[in-house]
Amino acid sequence: MTALVQEIVPIVPARNRDLRNRTSLAQAVENTLTMAYRGLIKIRRTPEQLIDVTVQPIIFTLMFAYLFGGAIAGDPSVSTWL
């Protein structure tokens, strides 16, 4: 027969926590630039992704503004479903 053992971890106030494991601002910026570079490499290999990322938000913005704009705003001149 097996028994489950649960370790009780004390809650340490925020002011007493060890902050040595956090990354510095320079490391965070370096990691961000590394991930952006890797993303650009993927886009260079498949340019269709660039079109997806740039065109889709523009299409959605135009669609919601002009196609559904009156329905979302509650325009009374737009007929509603019965």
C-alpha cells in the first residue's frame, strides 16, 4: 500500500523573498530580441506568415467597422431579426 506525502511549504512575505533568480532588464531585452529574430527567420522562410500577420487585423478592423458597425452600435435604422 502506498501513502501520499504532501510537503508543507511556508508562505514567505514578498519583502523576504530571494530575488537572485530574477532576470535583469538587460537580459529581458536580450531575450526579447532573440525571440523576435527567431520569428523573423521563420517569416523569411515562409513569407505567407507575414501576410497573415499584417492583412488579417486590417481585414477584421474594416469588417467590424463597416460590416457590423451599425449592429454593434445599436443603430435603429438597421433591421433586426424577428
